[in-house]
Amino acid sequence: MADYIYHDQEIDSDKSNDYIIKVSGLSKLYNEGLPSMVKALDQVSFGIKKGKMITIFGPSGSGKSSLLNILGCMDSATSGSVFLEDIRITELSERELADIRKHMIGFVFQEFLLIPTLTAIENVLLPVIPGGIKKEDRERAMNLLTQVGLKERVKHKPKELSGGEKQRVAIARALINNPKIIYADEPTGNLDTKTGDEIMQLLRNLNQELGVTIVIVSHDPSVWDKTDYLLKLKDGQIDPHKITS
Amino acid sequence: MSLQTISFALKNTFRKKSIAFISILGIGIGIALMIVISSATISMDKMMTDTLASRVGDVEVTEYGKPPVLSALPENITTIINTIESKDQIKFMSPEIVVNGFTQFTSAFELPSMVNLYARGIDLKNDELFEGPTTRIIDGEIYNDTLEIIVADLVMDIAEKEYPGWLKIGSVIPFQINATYSINLTLTGTYETEENPAALLVEPIFVMSIESARSINSLFLPESFTGFSAVKIRFNSETINKTQTYAEELKELTPKMTVSLLGYFGGTVEDLLLIFDVFSTVISTVSGIAGAMAILVAQLMGVNERLKEFAIMKATGWKNRTIFFEIVLESVVFGIIGSLIGILFGSGLIYTLELALGQSFIKLTWQLILLVLGFGLGIGVISGFLPGLKAARIKPMEVLRSS
Ligand SMILES: Nc1ncnc2c1ncn2[C@@H]1O[C@H](COP(=O)(O)OP(=O)(O)OP(=O)(O)O)[C@@H](O)[C@H]1O
Ligand SMILES: [Mg+2]
């Protein structure tokens, strides 16, 4: 069973740069000031060590996706701070966040989100398109597809791929820019147990081979055991109670 | 912006083939119509202005209230004309004699309806000043004896088509004076009609010497009608308005004369051109709006279906402006392909019209093709704007959350 993450004074005073993510006092309010206001995150603080794999879990509505969106530079925080390495991402502009997403972060989603008009390799290269695809990019995409076991599916369109294969393409896409960290929101949610296990195994291999930090959100207890740490959210706060299993 | 962004846009343009096909077809049809009408307008406009430009200072006087064939001006008409205040502005004059009676040609072959079916007796020296028909002989030679004529090549062409071999240099044409009496005229040469058909409005198609004209007229007209019928005057004038003021002076002379401006076709032609112009502008505007709406609807639908794709693009670092550019580019591709198809349809239509009318007066110009492509591009940019903004402005996490 993986260890739980708690807030730790050590994180704030971390001088050795062990932590890739440092969150402190993070709150997120939706519809602030309106009757429909929701407090999705409430004073959350924790750290994630470099090269580790962690799972965030908790009941529906507990703030998992909200947290991931802020960590992933896709949304702004209401208060508190988040460091990605030594960049304080909570105070960056939308354009700067887009740059961070491009160069430091990879995303994997439950729904794969492949572009149907592009082949597997073109989908992997999607993040590189605006800047122009170079020869190295193509080679890298080829290597990644090989690494995720799709050497023979390079030219296939998404509709010719199975769910597991699509998720492998999505994982290769998340890795194309050589990110420091990958966020995966329910990566096995649309897959059967066996395929889900294979995807988890793949993520674990990539984590070990490439040293990339991986943060997963998952409801699925079988995922929890396969990561180094667990973070349980409840009502927007980190739940200090370990589950008994 | 990379080449791949463009090729990415191209791949996405045709993902909904039937919708793409229908909107492109719609734009194509509108543009085809626009091309035909604009081509016709431009060609007619050009024809008219070309013809008019060289004649902007030209007027013709005839006896007041009489058509040229019945006009009788005094022998000393040029002296009278030279009494106007602006006489210094007269560059040169050509007193001419109109001979009526070539009506057999009307029944013999189909001449364009605008052609004047009478002959003119013109002095060679004067004709040279006006660069008239005798300066444009292309076959045979200028008349030098009485009862010799030259004809416009247009008449030769039509005659050759209807009665091959009948009309050629040296042919004798019986000129019907009345039911029982005719006089033989010998054809000595043909002259080139000005390239554009509008010139036929002001040029004769049969030309002979002053003497020939006078002796023919003396055979069947009372003596008072054997003098000059018309005088062409070229003023030193660059605008039709200036010519108009000289024309006013001519109108003050005695005997009273009808003065026509040869560089101005008068209200009807101008009105017609204006109507054409307005019509083509309306058609262009309507097809522009319709085309833009076709693309707009297709693209808005497309963007709505693809929100998640834009979400993942943004999540992986695509900038708003790149996504905007990509959608506008897709719309531009629609617009330009629609224009190309319109040009194709339009050319086909122009070709068919030419075949049907047997004469080409509509010309598709490069300028027009470029203009139409620009128009297609404009339609694309305008109609891509809204869908582009919509796609660029999505918030990835909101799109992904709602799934
Ligand atoms: N854009 C938004 N506007 C308003 N409320 C929101 C928004 N996004 C999330 N919320 C609310 O914030 C709370 C936390 O939502 P969040 O999506 O982070 O939960 P979650 O843990 O990911 O849940 P699930 O397991 O169902 O995905 C919920 O009450 C949700 O309704
Ligand atoms: Mg969620």
C-alpha cells in the first residue's frame, strides 16, 4: 500500500529541490460572491517529490479535477501558491501558462481526445504543429510510439485503434515535448480492467525509464496500489484519515 | 505559424464532406453569376469608353430636326461653322454626304442591328485627319473613281458566311435606286472596323468619294438634297463637358442645326451601363453575404462539434491566435475553393453564352479572376472570424468538465 501525503513543514523549507510541486494554502472558489458559490479547494498544502507517481482520489465533487487544473496551468487559483520547480505558476498570465503547458506538462484524459483527422503519429505531434514539426520531432514521436508499443500502428487513424491503443497514443502525445510532469485525469476510466492495468503498467515504466513525475486522478482502487503516494481529498481539503483496507 | 498548421487546417477543412461540398457549391454558384455579370459589365464599359475616348472632341452637325439621310446643309457650311466664338478650338472638319439605299443588305444578311445601313461620301484628306475608314484599308485599295466603294470588313465577313464568293474585291454591287432602276458600284477595298463593336454606332459601313455620293444622290433626290448632309468637327477638347459648350455655340448658328456629340452615346447607353453596374454590385454583395453565411454556419457547426479538440490543443500549449488562425484558414480554403469553382462555372457560362450569341463580347480578365479570388479570401476571413474567436476562447477545463 502506498504512503499518504500530508502537509509537511519540510516542504516549505525544502532547499534540496526534491520537490517538483509545492502547494501551499491553495483555495479555489467558483462563482465567487454569487449565491451559487462553491469552495472547491480549501487551504490545500502538500508537495510532490520529483520522479514519483502519485494518485489523487476522493469522492465525487471533492475537488480533484479543480486541483489538477490548477497544477496543470489550465486554471487560476483564488488564493495560495503553487510552485512548479521554481516557477510560481499561480501568478502567471494566460500566455505564460500556455508556454508552461507546452514545455513542462503533459496531459492524459479519460476520453483520450485524439484528433480524428490525424494519424497516430500526427496526433503525437499535435503539440509541436504550431512551431513547425522538425525531423527530430518526427524521430522522437516514432520512438515514443515504439515505447508505448504502437510501432505497427503509426499510420492508423484513431477510429482504427482500440481504446487501449488510443490511450497509448495520448500518452505518447503527452510525452512529445519531454515534460517534467504528467497529469492524468482518470486515464483508465474508459478502459476495461485488463487494459487499464496495462496502461498503468505503461505509465509506471515510463515513470521509471524517463524519470517523469506522474500525477493521476482516479476512483479506481486498483490504480492506487500502483503509485508511490496517495492524496485523498474530501470537501476540498486533504483528508487526514487513512482508508482502512 | 508553421507549414504544418496550414496542412492541419487543410486536413480539417474537408472532414464533413457533404457540408463542405454544399457550402462550396453555394459559393461557387453565386460567384459564377457574379463573374458573368461583372465580365459583361466590364467588357461593355470598356468597349464604350474606348470608343468614346478617341471621339471625346467630336461633334456632328446635321440640318435641324432631320435624320442624316434627309439633312441638307448649305455648300458654304464650313465657313458658317467657322464663325463661332470658339472657332480657334476647331482642329478640323469633314463635310460629308450620306447616301441612303443600301437596304438590300438588310434583307440579304443579318447585320448587327446597331449598324448604320447608309453609305457616306467622305473626302480622303479629311478622313485621314479623323483617322477614318480610308486609313484602315486591309484588302484592295481606296476608291479613286466615281462609283467605286469600300466596305467594312464586317460586311465582307457576313457576306462570305451567307453567300460564299459573292462579295469580293472587284465585285459589282447593283445599288437599287428604285424598283426598276439600279446603278452599279464597284468594290475596290475593305477596311478594318474598329476592334470593338461599339464603334459601329458611329462609323459607316460603306464609304465612297464625295463625288460618287453626290452623283448617286442627284439621281433620285431633289436638287436641294445633293449638298452636304453632315459635317464632322473635331474640337480641341479633352472632356465631354467642354465639347458640350462648343456644341452649344454651334446650336446658335443659322441655319439652325442639330448637333450630336460623337463621344457620347447619350442617356440610354449610359443608363444601361449604370443598371448593369448596379445589378452586378447587388449580385456580388448578395453572393458575398450568402457565401459568407454558408461558411459561417458550416464552421460554427464544425467548431461546436470539435470543442474538445480545441481543448486538447490548448491544453498542449496551442496559443489562442494559432487556433483562431487555423479556423480562419479553414474558412479561407472554403472561400477560395468556392471562388475557383465559381470561376470554372462562370467561364463555362460565358463560353456557352458566346456559342449561343455567336459573338464574344464578354471577356474574362485576369484582373477579374484575381479580384474574385480576393473576394473569396475576404469571404473566408470574414466568415471565419466568429467561429475562430469561439474556438480560440474556449476554456479547456470547462469543455472537458462538461463531458
Ligand atoms: N467551473 C465550475 N463552476 C462552478 N462550480 C464548479 C466548477 N468546476 C467545479 N465546480 C464545483 O467544484 C466542486 C469540485 O469539483 P471537481 O470537478 O474538482 O470535483 P472532482 O473531485 O473532480 O469530482 P468528480 O470525481 O466527479 O470528477 C464541485 O462541487 C463542482 O460542482
Ligand atoms: Mg473530476
